[in-house]
Amino acid sequence: MKKISYIIFSIFILLWMSSCAGYKPIFSTENLQFEITDYSIEGNKKLGNQIYRKLYNLSKTQNSKEKRSLYIKFKIEKEKNSTVKDSKGKILEYKIILNSNIQISDFLTNDEILNQNFTFSSAFKVQDQLSETKKLESRSIQNLVDKTYEEIVIKISEN
């Protein structure tokens, strides 16, 4: 009896696993057929170039002849504010805010595809060594850039 139930259970598990074989993610980059024909960056050019490079690399991974030509305008601003100070006035924590205005339009028809503001923030504590604080700051900024890029890709895929 145990062998029969074990075989039936194994067949059930095998059928269940094979039913998940056709899984496709909702936001797949395969559906994004675009190329960046032109772009401009205002504000923080370093962060704007990071986002542009990620989008450019994504556009180069698609090998389709029917790509949509896009013009992208980036306006990136970064603010760094102190949020926590001790009784002596020494800063204990910073907050970084990344404001991004992204305008995407069709290069040929000039139709607006996306005009969106993204605002993300991150806080980090001041460390004993300045180099550790700088590493935390750059890691926080990179995380904010990654969030902005992911949101742009989601918005483009929706359009």
C-alpha cells in the first residue's frame, strides 16, 4: 500500500511541476523594442548618465528590426540633508533624495510616451571612519538610481 501511495504522490508532484513550465513574467524585457536615438541630461550629469547607460544597454539587448526610436530627456537632482544631530551639533544621519523628471517621446512623430517624476529617498548613518560613510552614501545613491531605472522600465513596458 505504501508503494502505491508513493507512486501516486510522485506522479501528482511531477504533473504539478510540469504545469508551471509555461510561466512568463508580467513585465518582461522581451516586449521592450526600442532604441535611444537621442537624449539630453540636465542637472546631475553623472547620475543621468548612469540611468542612460542602463537604458541604452537594455535597448541593445533586443534584436528586432521594428524598434521604436526614442528621445529621452533626463532631469536629475540629488539632495543630501542632515536628519539627525547630537547635542553638540554633530551630524549622525543623512538623507539623500533623488528627484528625476523623465520625458520620453517618439523621435519620429514627437508623440509623448512618458512624462514622469520619480522621487526616491534613502537614509544612512554616519560611520566612525569617513571612508565607510562615503561607501554608504555611494551605495545609497546607487540603490536610488537602480530604483529609478526599474520604474522607468516598468512605465515604458506599460506603454
